[in-house]
Amino acid sequence: MPAYLDYAATTPLDERVLERMLPYLEQDFGNPSSIHAWGQRADWAVEEARERVADGLGCRPEEVIFTSGGSESDNLALRGAAFAARENRGANHLLISPVEHDAVSQTAIDLAARHAFELEWLPVDNLGRVDPDDLRKTIRSDTALLSVIYGNNEIGTVNPIPELAAIARERGVTFHSDALQAPCQLPTLVGDLGVDLLSIGAHKFYGPKGVGVLFVRNGSQLLPIQTGGSQERGLRAGTHNVPLIVGLSVAHEIALARQETDASRFRMLRDLIIDEVLKRVPGARLTGHRVDRLPNNASFVIQGIDGNSLLAALDLAGFACSSGSACKTGDPEPSKVLLALGMETELALGSLRVTVGRQTTEAEVGEFLEALQEAVVGFRSPVADAS
């Protein structure tokens, strides 16, 4: 029984989402910036979608900025906030956790290398969590931006975002969080989280690829990184992709409506995988926090096993998993997230991430566990060692 177990990388498009998108691909295809009827219908759809997303996030519609996805949202947050802070108050210090998605960490590195920002990596513990006390020690008066991931896409650890946000607010520092893994699984009311900027991407919650949102709290200072039009409050120029925006809003609404039910079921399947892998696979170690963890994420390192070889064997057996971020799968280098936890390079190369979703069944999990156990035994057999 083939099974897709890589829902942290992407999710299938919900049929209800596709149904709501189709009219804007076929009949109501106008440019929302046009003043004729076709354009007005498209503009209405965009603004209705904005209100729908705002309701879900607990914010004002004008605080919802549509983008092409999570990576663009992260780039707009980091670049826009960093340049604004430098321009408005001379702040030049970036404080970033070392376990971020590459859309955050590589953007921060680029800002330091090409734009002379001072980049400091915020300490994390060996489970990938930021301690609020460490933030108090490292945040500065000239910190332009703080960015800490909400639920880690690789190891599943969930950070104490409200506590961190309170510290940033006390110091007058803009706080961004990458929350791409959250909508199906974790609370995302921005008032409760306390963030100034929050990134989400539709394809992580059964919506279409190529569309995302950056929440920008009113009063936050942000400069555009893409110019040429007045769309999105002047922060993101370009013709709106109406079908994708509508799809995102519907998928987000569905995700929030079934969040509690989905998260409970994901957690049951996740815990089954964790318990059985640790029991059946010698040398397997859970990565990330055991309790404060994304409900759908089970991630491990396995002593003496090459992660990419294991993925290939599981793929041949009909199971889609990953060794970490989808943006880095296949990279022969160990995960920077695992290295940031203090893990040895050799062990980090044996990583395996299993993420469940709405379509995952307990029977599929059982068959996956058998396939994993068989693959590991095969790699450790005398014949495999001799080769």
C-alpha cells in the first residue's frame, strides 16, 4: 500500500478549494485593477478572500498581504523590516534563530553579506527551542528584527512565541515568525501570538501552490522589496493571482474549522510512529521536543544509516518521506537545524522526517513501520556492510 508521509513538504489540493478557484480561471478572469465589470468581480473576490483570511487570523483585512508563498512572505518580512528599521531608527542588528527555514536564514545571511547588517544567531537548546531568558540577554536597542520559527518544519519543535513576542514588544523590536506549518495544527490568532509579522503558505494546508500571506500588524514599519504597482498597500506590486488567492482563503477557512479534530488525529498517528520507531529501530533517536511539538511531525536520526539512502529504499517500497526541509532534500550536507542542536555531523546525516496528514490511515502507518524496519535491517546486514 503506497503512502504519502511528507505532508510537511506539501499537501494535496482540497477538492472544495479547487471548486471555488475554477470560476476565476474560466469566467471571472479579469484583472482586479481594471475598472470594468470583469475587473470589479475579480477585485471583489480578492477583497472577500482578504476578509476571510483576516477573520481566521483575528486581524484587520488591511493587515493581510498576499504574496506568492511562504518564501516570499519571509523575504518581505526580513528585508522590508530590516531596511525600514535602518532607515527610520538606525537599527542594524538582526537576531535570528539558527533553526529557521532557509527562506529566513539565507535571507538574513544575504542581508549581512551584501547589505552590512550585523547578524546574530539566537541560541537554542538541544531540542531546538528558544529560551526567553536567552532572548532577554541578546536583544538590543539597535535590533532591527527578531525572527523565530513557530513550529519547526524539520524537527517539529514549537517555540513559545507569545513569551518571545512580549520581550520584543518591551524593547520596541519588530518580531516575525514563520508559521507555515501551523494553520492545520496550531493556534494562529495573531493577537494571542503577539507577533508583528507572520508568514503562511497555502500549499501547507491543502491549498494551491504559489500563494501565501504575510500578516503585517498596523503600525509595523516595512519597506517594499518589489515595486511597480500599488497593490497590497504598496508593499507587494504585481497583478493579483485571483484563483490562487481565493483558493488560499478557502483552504485556510477549512483548515481552521477542522484544526482541533485534525490535530488530535495527527497527534495519535504521530505518537504511534514515534513509539514504534524507537521500539523497533536500534539506534533511532527522536529529534525535537517530545511534547511541545507539531501534531503531525515525527523526526529521527538513526545511528549508522545514511538518510538519503534510507529515503530511496522507502520510496522503492512505496513510502514518501523526507530527511528534513523539502527545499534541502537530496543535499549531501547535514541539516543545519540538526547541527544547531549540537548534533555530530555523522549522526545528523541519518535523519528521517515522517509527517502525517488528513489522508493518512493507521494501516498505512503500520505498513510504513514494517518497511522502515526492513530497510534498516537491510542496510545493517553483513552483505550491505561488505558492499
